[in-house]
Amino acid sequence: MNGRPKQITLSLGVSKRFCIEDLEEFYSGVQLACDIYGVDLVGGDTSASRTGLTISITCIGEGEKGKVVYRSGAKETDLICVSGDLGAAYMGLQLLEREKSIFKGEKDFTPDFSGKEYILERQLKPEARKDIVEQLDKAGILPTAMMDISDGLASELIHISKESNVGCRIYEDRIPIDYQTAVMAEQFNMNLVTAALNGGEDYELLFTVPLTDHDKVSAMKGIKVIGHVTKAELGNYLVGRDGGEVELKAQGWNSLR
Amino acid sequence: MNGRPKQITLSLGVSKRFCIEDLEEFYSGVQLACDIYGVDLVGGDTSASRTGLTISITCIGEGEKGKVVYRSGAKETDLICVSGDLGAAYMGLQLLEREKSIFKGEKDFTPDFSGKEYILERQLKPEARKDIVEQLDKAGILPTAMMDISDGLASELIHISKESNVGCRIYEDRIPIDYQTAVMAEQFNMNLVTAALNGGEDYELLFTVPLTDHDKVSAMKGIKVIGHVTKAELGNYLVGRDGGEVELKAQGWNSLR
């Protein structure tokens, strides 16, 4: 991690369901994303698909020697940080699935998405936090370990702990959650912390920094310190609002389930 | 073209039809190919697929400045060369489809593939001609234009002509064809030259070299000079055994047809 994306290649498997205009629209979206992230579309392939649409994108990037960050560099007493907020994409998915099940069989149905734009966007249009990488560089902070949160915070934390041979403590009241996520979890009668820990598809950055960077990282916008790294023997725990500790389990998203 | 492959990334879409042993076997094949070609498998992704199996591989390579060859560099009087032989993969496909249609509905059926191993292998296990790139380098030949033949010789020649703003003449009696390909075309009562020109999936290299490299390139094993580059106004033609000229048309493989 901590590199810069430079090029992408795009391979498509397209079925008969799609017409040329669909593909043109798709490509214009890809071009827009390329412009925003400053990457070039340099190649790829197009094949026929029996059903649906298959999209495979490879991103090629550059990292400076000594600045590339792995999962294996977290050290005891390091601070654990996340960018943005968590659980919103998962609640967006819940909302989409609810409206879809209501829609089934109905003719003139307008799904009710008002005031829920944020969680929908988090599910449908995730953004890569290239800005955070730039911010960290500007602030002179070199994370000791880093990965993106695609399978859920709990699962990713366990990855870093395992690769770095450490443990971790994170604090429930420090986990950043947007109010729309909270409102939606309330409506669905779902546990908000579970959504934030295991929801997945957030595409935020999880990283650790040396304790000495505390003031610098705390002052940065859009980054929250949620806990700290411990000895491996101490395991991976969430400290609840009541002070109770719950062991973190990797209930992360499994696309094959 | 004319670079060296270094890394691949592999993305899979897997449906329920496949078990973990299938994937292990697949990966061991990928590993074998990586070993043979001297590339590293450095990343990728695995997703669920509703049907079948989707495989997307991106290859990343290196080229030396000044030695990278494009489609646009062919010059008048250059020699047109191809590696290996053409049309075999297409005849292999015909054979597979014939045996499949005979197999339909039959219980104890053993397809008749004896003596046809070569054309089957050309269809089922194409090889990238990394060896030719190395041979050319050793012989001190820098091609002026190069591409691989995946959609058929005719189609690729027209690509090079268009990009280089030239024309071409190739000679029917110079096109390299394996005897198994010829036997199969005879059996199927198919035009052998059509199979070689438009069959596709050969994955051989098509390239042009300066006329001054004639002796060097002629002496190389597994490379055949099949024609020469002309002015653009002279078009793209195949010169038949009888001396008659037929314009080349891009009837190349189209996966969406």
C-alpha cells in the first residue's frame, strides 16, 4: 500500500443482453473515474459471456522504495487508524434489498431512497482513498502497516495482527459511523457495531502509525484513531462502551458464501 | 511488443459447479505456466460467478527503451515474417466440434483423436512465443512492427498496414502450414489457405524486418518470410500459387459474433 495508481487494464465479458450504447455509457464512466484518479486506461480485452456482464480491472501503480507499506509492519504501541466511516455500504445494501423485495410483483413502484443518498452511494459508488495517502505523505507520516477495508474492519484487523505478529485493542466508541448508517440500523433493528465491524465494502483505509505520530494523525481530517497495537498474546479485542471486551472474529464478507 | 513478461495477476469468477480440488488443479497449471515463462503470480481476486468460470489474467512486462516494437513501424520493402505455423488451432477446433456432435446422445463414446495431437494442442494449449523474441534479440534483429496472431493472419496484417500506413503482399506458397492441419482441412473439405488466413487463435508472432535482415531472418529456425511491405496505395493482397492476387479481408475471429 501507500503507492500511486498509474494505469488500469479493463477486460469485459459481455452477453447479448447489452447493446453498444450500454458499453459506450460504461466506458464513459470508466473514463470519468480515470480522470478523477489520474490513471490511464492502457489495455484489456473484450470477450463474449453467456450470461450477464463480467468486469475485471487490473490497476498498476508505483511506490517509492522505503515508502511502500505492507500488512506486516505493525508494532506494539502503534496507533490503529481508519479513514472515513464504516458500515454505510452494508446498510445501503440492506436498503436496496428491502426495496427490491417490496418491488417484487408491483407495477408502479418508486423505491423510497430520500435522505438515504449517502449509504446508497457508499454501496454503489465506492471511492478509493487516494486522498488519504496524499494527506499522510504531506503530514510526513509513514504508516507501519496498511490495508483497505473491503471485507470488514474485524477481518482486516485480524489480517494485520497475523501478518505483523501482534494483537490489537479497538474501542467501540471510537469507530466512525455516519448518522445515516445509524438511523438505518435502527430501522432494521440491526446491531450498528456489527455492521461497522463486519459489513464490508467500505473501501476505507485501515493503518497503523507509531505512537509518536499521535498529535499529527489526530489533527488530520477524515482520520480517526480507533485503538492501539498490543503484544500478540493479548489477542484481538473490541472494548465496548461498558468496558467489556469482546474478541474480534473474522466474519468478513465471503463472496463465495 | 518485443518486451519481457514479468508478472501476472489472476482474477477468477467461480460458480458452484467447481469444488476446491478443481481450483487447486487450475492453480497448479497456472504455476506451471508461470515457471515455464519465468513470470510471478503477484495478485488478483476471486469472486462468485452465477454460471461457469471466468478467468481474467493481466500480464505486466518490461521493454527496453528503443527496443519496444509497435504496429506502426512497418516500412516499404520490409519483409513480412511469421513464427511457427498457422491454421492448426482452427482445425483443432473443427475436430473438437465434430467429435462433440457425434458424442451427443451416445453413452460409451471415445473421441477419435489419434494422430491429431498437434492440432488439438494448438487449440487447447497455445504457447506464447517468448523464444522468438529472444532469438531475434540474439540475432541482432529489431523488428519494425510486430503483433501476435490471435484473430487470424489476414486481420492482423491489415492492422499493421493501417497503423503503419503501408500495404502488403504475401504469398500463398510461403504460408507455413503443418501437415496435420492440411490433412484435417482435406477431411473437412475446407480451404486450407482460408483456415490459415482467418482461423485465428494461433498466437504466433507476425512481424516485419528491414530488407537488409533478409539473410539473418531466413537462417532462423521456426521463422518464415511470407511477403513484403508495399506502398499503402497498393493495398493488402495474397498472391496465389497461380500468380493471381486476392485482396485480404479481415474475416478475423470476433468473439461477439
